[in-house]
Amino acid sequence: MVVARMTVWKYKSGQRERALATLDKIMATGMRGFRGDVILLSREDPDSEVILTFWDDEEAMKASAEQIFHPGGTLKGPFEELEKYLTGPPEVKDFKVYAARAKEVKPEITQPV
């Protein structure tokens, strides 16, 4: 069963693009069980974003959270770099994936500026 995590990030004014570059470093590490992600940039709020990540199973999703958010996690360094852009901790919710459909989704922005 594929599972998903939704993380809502809130940034200090004008810091979203810098934070995106740091998040790209975190996501490029090839975490076990990682299936992919969707990054949604709010048009109404230029200082926030939503990231949906997809995982093979609950165990892989939980292990990724340990890597990122646990004080001894292997990704704690990049996460600490990201914290300087945040207004507070992210809002995190976990889900079971019921269905996933996409037809030629082409991002408007392919790389953080």
C-alpha cells in the first residue's frame, strides 16, 4: 500500500525560493522507499508551499521522518539549514493513497530561482 505525507511549510517573508533550494538537497538524498513528490506553490501566499511525498509503505515514510526531524537523523544538517527560513515547524499529515492520476503534468517552474 502506497502512503503519502503532506507537509505545509511556512517561510519568513521572501525566503521561499531559498528554502526550495535547500529542500531539493534533502529530497535528492534517495531515501529508501521514496516514490516521488509533488511540490505545490501557493499563488495566494508567496511564503508557503505544500509538499506531497509518496512512499512504498508506512515503515519507509516513518524512517524518512526520523532522518529529517530526529535530532540524530542523517538529514538533520540540511534540515537545520532550512530552519533559518521557517516561521515555525511544518504542519505534517500522513495519508493512505486511494488513487493517483496525472496526465502530462508539466510544472510552470522547473527549478527554484
